[in-house]
Amino acid sequence: MNQKPDTDPAHGAPGGRGTPVGRRVILGMLGLGAAGVATAPYLQRGLESALGAASQKDPTGLTGLLPNGGGFRYYSVAASVPHRDAGSYRLRIDGLVDRPATYTLDRLRALPQRRIVRDVQCVTGWRVPETPFEGVVLSDLLDAAGVRPEARAIRFTCFDGTYSESLTLSQARRDDVLVALRMRDKDIAHAHGGPVRLYVAPMYFYKSAKWLSGITLTREVDPGYWEERGYDTDAWVGRSNGRDDAPTV
């Protein structure tokens, strides 16, 4: 399926598109994640030490699809992702707005920040409790851009050149949706989607797009990478796993 190219706002040209990971590999790893629902404690302990060594030898990044230390399992749909730092990072807000803007990392850091502590829940079954995220409330950036009346949704793009996500405008305006700069009270590392990622606290973690580079206001929802492959577009935690209360919208 064709993917829209990500644009590097600093250069006005296609960004570093990673090579998509093969479908069979992705499905196999997701199967491992599903198995982890029943065997998570044993699977976690058994793989952490092995992955510590494997991650040093794997230039493709495929170990990023497997369970890892600290309770998180890392997923990437590209074999490689370019790094961005304070000098090269840019976040572009455009589409159906009156005042398109490009934010540097320093400019984002200078804005008011909000800290949220919630459980992180993956659709494959694993959970990391009480994980702090901190960043700019997305609705503040939308207000600064001046959202036009015809806008009803947002498309998020990433500098891996492959991943995308979506929210309705009403979902995006919740006060627990962040353009996140910090995780676990540290700057977000590259492996966790840094220096800037989306954080959608009340939804499954695939909605919290890593390596965020673009926020585009649109007339309707444009399904994201995994949604084009069968995942729910509205990914409220609790409406699928039967364990959590879905938020009131």
C-alpha cells in the first residue's frame, strides 16, 4: 500500500524513509506479543538478557519488535530511523489552519508543559503501570495555529518516513493528549520515539506515534499505518481488552 512521503521541514525534501519491515516478520512479532498476554512474566525475564546483547548486533532494528527491559516492548515498522537532535529536529503544523508553524525542539521546550502519569497499555496485551510523560498539550498548539471550521481530524506523520496516525479533532483536544518531550522524567530517547513523540494517554499505545514530525489538520480521518492493516481507528483502552473503563467522550 502506498504511503505518503514524510517531509523533512528543515530541508523541504523527503526525509529519511526507512525500509519497511516485512509483513510476515511484523505478524510473527505481534503473535509473540499476543502470547505474552498469558506468559508475560516468564517471557519478559527470559528475553531481557538475550536482547541486551542482540540489540548491539542487529543493524536492522528488528530486535526493537521484541520484549525489552523496563517493561516496554519496542515496535518499529521501518528497519532504520534517522536521528534528530535540537539542531535538526522540526515539527510542522499545517493543513486546515490559519497560521502554519514550524517548531524547533527548543521552541517546544519553552512552552508550558504538562505531566501525566498513567498506565501504558499495548493492544497486544502488555502494560507498564504509572509511566510519566511530559510535554505540550496538543490543543495549545492547535489554538496557536488557528484551526479552521472545516477541520474535523488530524493526521500525524513521523520522520521514520513510514508511520502515521490519526485522531478526530475532538479526541486531539483532550487535555491528556500531549506532544511529549519527556518520558519517565527524562528527555525521550531515540529508541522511545524521541526527541518528540505523540502521547495519547487514554488510547492503546500504537496511537502514540513515535518520531513525530508533522501535524496536519484535515477534513476527515485518514487512517494511520496500523489502522490500514486492521487496527481500530478509535483505540480507547477498555473497549477491546475488557479490563478498563473506556473514557467518556
